[in-house]
Amino acid sequence: MADKIVKVAAALIIKDGRALLTRRKEGKFAGKWELPGGKLELGENAQQACVREIHEELGLSLTDLKEICLYEYQYPDFKLEMTVFAAPWPQGTEPHLQVHDAYACAGADELPNFAWLPADFALVPKLQHYLRTAI
């Protein structure tokens, strides 16, 4: 039987060289940190899903998204296909948490210090590189 594939989009939201991270408050991965985002809905592409999910979860309206990577991670019960986008933090706004219990802003050197979801932790070197080289 083929593994279930879950397609998600995530955002590396950047302000002053620092990334916005969110912490899950419920479920199997409660207390773990992640890039905010979520599952693609029927008929959506990854960028549309990313914009929608960030608006639903954080109340932020993202623009100027740039695709960083398409990443696959094998969990025991499903395969995750995650498209990661970088976007500037919308000026003059703060996140309003809906599905998370905390958020943090972290620089490249601080990223490994968080208790990440397994798939997101595997992305940390790529995120660090992006934060260090993005202008």
C-alpha cells in the first residue's frame, strides 16, 4: 500500500533578518516549533495555500512570496511534501495566534535551539543559509 502523501505550504516570514516561528498547542506535536503554514486545499497551489493559511492562523497578509524549496519528509505514517516560501513580515502588524500557543523571532544562529517538529528540524540548515544570504 502506498504511503499517504500530505501536501503543505509553509512560510519563512522575515523581519530584520529574523524568522517567525510558531509553537503548536494541540495534538501529537503539541509544544513543538514549526514554520507556520498548513495543508493545501482542493484546487489550491502551494502559494495560494500559504497565503490563506498564514492569514487564517496568524492574521497576517503575506505578499512578495519567494519559493525557497520543495522538501519531502517521511513520517512513520505519511509522507510530507512541504513547499517553503520566504516572505517579508507585513509592516506594522503583529501575529494573532489562532492555532498556536506561542511565537518567537529567531536569527539564523538561534534556529537549532528550538524543539522543532521533525520535518521542520531537518530544514534548519536550509533556513539558516537563507536567512544569512537574503537581502
